[in-house]
Amino acid sequence: MPTETEPYIPRNPGDLITAEDWNDVQEKIKEDIAKQVKEAVDAKTSVANADNAAKLENKSATELEDETVEKALAVLPTRTGYKMIFKRLTKDDEKVIKHELKACPLVDVYQLDYFEVICATGEDKADQSDVFVNFYLYNSREQKLKWTDTSVTPSVTKTIEIESADPKHHPFKISFGAMLDLFGVKYTDTQSLDDLETDFWKAFFSGLNDEFDEDQYCHSPWFEKCCGEKRSVKTLKDSGAWDDIWFQMRPRKVVHFPKTPIDDFATVTALSSAQADVQVVHFDFDTIGVQLLGDPVYPVNQDGNPLFDITSPKELKVMLLLKV
């Protein structure tokens, strides 16, 4: 079995990780797991239940393979000169980021869109609100949520799409378990979902990441009910609900290409001036600077009015991807 000093596929800083490398890693992991399970089963002197004779810790070789591959793939990005960083940018305020990658990494910038959700702080309807956020935790059952606005007369009820029902629109969602692995959040089967969520946000808004305002992230009514009942990780896994918990964010990047080299540059300039331009500079092999050069454009409704209260100063929320 390989040790930490014996990588499956040796690579040096700056080397590319190819699709073939990923496939080879998965195959080698499965071979290792199958070998270990067989050795462990062969070493057993007694088996209480004959049905469990081919299992280790009540899991089959296939189950252990899949579980280990998933965890290994989640860890790989942290071992290959890759960083995902979340920042709040304001005009002319440069963010200096000490990435310590010992090189000038490729830097990609994605705007984090605001999207409409129902946030819950209690189990009563009065504890729910219709807001726009950058990050959201919810359950698969909540692809659509109903919201009644009682601030107007007569009250208005609408449906909010957390996941679009249009098959042409691929959903934005990452499993909660994958996010926990990515940010190194350790947990046990006896830990409650409530405590685990607290640990997750603490890890998420730490390190190189900025801390976001509390009204820019939240969880759903299902999540609130589950937390209120103090359900444990084991309870959720046993019921199958663990695999239905999702984290949502909506990173977006738009690239504008002139149609031809002789396009009307006045038109191109006018178009580019409407964008929230972000500047990235490399100060040295360990440090970059990120700066917003113009005020961001916030979403508006059909009447041209802002969809939500705008903070002052205006912020552009971004996801930065660094890779060497």
C-alpha cells in the first residue's frame, strides 16, 4: 500500500493533472482498498454473521472503494497547488492575498450572483424571510418554495425556484458532504446538524476567505426544522437524508470577445465600461493583489428598481480560483 512518501502518481509543483491521471488514481485506490479488505477478511478467526463475512466495519469492498475514492478526490485539490478563495471587493480597495504557492498562479475570477431564497431562523412562518443571498444550505425537497408577502395589501404569494425546473438550466448545487471535506471540517456520527453547520460556516469564512455579512448566507426551512430537532449525522445518514443536503452558490464569468479585429471600438469600450472590472496583480511568488476598478451593477426588477437593499459601499462578491 502506498504511504505518504509514495504517491500513486508522482508529480512536481507546476505539473498538469490530466484526466488520465485522475482515472489512474481512482483505479489504484480501488485496488488498494480491495486488497486491504481481502486481507482483513482472511485474517478474521470468527464471524458472528455469515452475511458480514465479506465486509469490513459492516461495509463491502465496493462501498469502501466508493467512499474512499470520493474522499480522495475531495482532498486532491488541496494537494495540487489549488486554492478556492471568496472575497468581498469594493472600489479602489485592493485586497492583498498571501497564497504561498511559491509561484505566480493562474488566477480566474468569478462573480458570485445574488439569488432569491427563503431563509429560516425559526420553525414558524414569522421566522422566515424572502431574501437574496450568495450562499445557501437546503434540502432536495425544496427545489421550489412558496412565499407570501404580507407587507402589501392584498398579500401576494409567489413561488421561488431554488433549482430551476427547466431542463435547459443545469442546477447550481454541491453536496454538503463535499463542502465539509473541501474545507476540512471533521465530524462524528453523533454530532448534530446544528453544530455541524456552525463548524462549517466557521471554517468557510476563515483563512484567506473574507467573512460575509449574516444576511448574505443562510439555510432553508427544512434545514431549520432539522437543526431544531437536533438530528445527528447518523440519523440523517440512516434515513438517506444526508445525501439530500446541498450547498448552493452561483459563480459566473462573462467573457466579451469583439466579433472581428476591426469592430467599432467605441461600441466595445461602451460595453466594457458597464462591467465591474477586476484587476489582479502578482507582487511576488507568494502574493497577489485583487482590486475592483468600478462600482458593480446590482440586479433590478422590471421597473428598474433594486431587487434588494444595496449596501454602502457597493460590493462585488467573487470566487477566486488559483492554480499552479
